[in-house]
Amino acid sequence: MTTSRAHPSTGTCPPPLLSRARELTEPVLRTLIDGLPGRLRRVAGYHMGWWDTEGRPAGHSGKCLRPALVLACAQASSDLDAAAAPPVLAAAAAVELVHDYSLLHDDVLDGDRTRRHRPTAWSVFGINQAILTGDTLMALAMQQVAIGKAALVLSRAVQELCEGQSADLAFETRDDVTVAECLAMAEQKTGALTGAACELGALTAGADETVAAAYGRFGRDFGMTMQLTDDLLGIWGDPSVTGKPAGADLISRKKTLPVMAALESGTPVAERLAGIYHDARELDADGLAQVKRLIEAAGGRDWVRAEIARRTRAALAALAEVGPTAAGSADLLLLIDMAGNRDH
């Protein structure tokens, strides 16, 4: 399990910030989802954690992290209480809808059967329903930012997200993937949407495009710290905390950044790791433990930790360019601290 530094008095994340994002954004999301036809509504609400397969209330909602980024950047770029403004809330709902669209499709593409400690939507309702529901969430998202610069920001992020997912799938059949390619793919799959969330927060609060772009850069590097930490948790995380099976990325031979950094280390250990990782035979418990040891011995874990530190510095540098308000700055600093220091 990767080491996680709890934030003082708040555990591994800042609950008041994320709770406020949920309180402000969820009513908007529920109104949109409740307007869907019955089957799509049922699948969407289940996937978002609001109810079980029978439509009964359930408590499996996501963190609302991307809406929190929208609200925090809106607050950081405005002296007003911009986070509660309707355009800001619409943008917050939009990025959460895009995020959930991507998760629905990713679970199908990756064959994942567990998310948020329970069965994935496709494994309950079928692949076709999951895909159609994801498409519907995407349409709802674009309706929230239908005109102007905001629509362009979100649509570009979605395009990058899809390009990143395409690259990720292509990597599955290649043994010559590089760390640089994996970094670029991760930035497309994760950094693009977190960057868009931050840029949209500033734009909808009235910031000019130059300032909003700086918040976007902050968000991209923030997203990379999230993804890099996810990659560590995918190998060393506790399944009871992460909600994902132990070592699933290794068993499926995913080319995550700790693995690729270890394989590119040029060490004798890397050669041993390559021999196992490029072998199609299924890993048993002993094999999985050996692969974890080899990744760490080849420096994969340390490389990712160093990259998290580098991305954190880059995010903070982008934030320093724009001189955020005190309240907004405090929230963003909490989020960036959480991103690289968490256990789920």
C-alpha cells in the first residue's frame, strides 16, 4: 500500500470542501438525471451511486472531486461568492457528467466488474445499456455549456479523453510502449478533464481567457498527480479501501507508469520483470507478489513518487501566476495536497 499522509484534522481528504461541492452540484445532477427515460435514469443513478439496482437509496457516491475543482477555481478567480452562481454550478455538473460517462465506457472497455465497492453498471444492466447511458450523460454535459468558450474547453477535453483511451487500448498489444507515451496518454485520459474543470471554473466566474488558461494548467498537473497516485494504488493499494481488486492492473498487464518506469530502468531487475510481464500466463498470488517486488526494486515506485512531486510543483507554479483569492487558494492547496497523498 502506498504511503498516504493524512491532511491534519480531515483524514486523507478535505471533507468540507468535497461535501460542499456535492451539496451544491448534486441537486443539479439529480434534476438532469430524473428527466431521463426510465431505463437510462435507473442505470445512470445506479452508476452515480444514488440507488441500488432496484432504485432504493444507496450511499456509494463518488468524491465529487471535479466539481470541487470547478467551484474552487471559480472562488479563486473572483472576489464574489462565485461558486454558487448558476453558470458555475452548470459547469460543475457538466464535468461530473463527463467523468461518469468516461467511467461507464472505461468499465466496459476494460472489463472491470467492480467500482466503488460494488458491481459496475455494465455487469448489472448489460454492456449496451451502460454504453447508451454513458452517451446520454455526455449529451447532458454538453447541454450545460452549450455556447461560447466553455463549450470549446469541454469538447476539447472530451476529445483528448477519447484519444487517451484509444492509446491505452492500443498499448495492450504493444511491448515497445515508452514512459513518455504513457505520460502523454495519462494526461489525455485524466489531466485533460481536470484541466477543463479548473479552466471552466475560472471562465464561468468571469475570469479572462489568459487567467482561465493558467487555472487549466494547474488542473492538468493536478490531474496527473491524481493519476500517478492511482497507478501506485493499483499495485500497492488496499482493496478494502480502494474498492478495486488487488493487483488487477498487473494481472491484466496494464502498462501503468510504475511498471513502465521499472521496465525502462535498464537494470538487471528490469530484464527479469520484462520476462514475466510480457508472458501471457496468468499471475498467481506468488507471481503477483514477485512482480510487485521487481517493480519496486527497479525503481518504478520511486520514479512515480518523484513525478508526483514534480507535477505538484508545476501545479503550484501555475497557481502562483494568477494570484488566487485567499479562500480559493486555500481550497486548491488542500486539493493538491490530497491528490498525491491519499489511499483511495
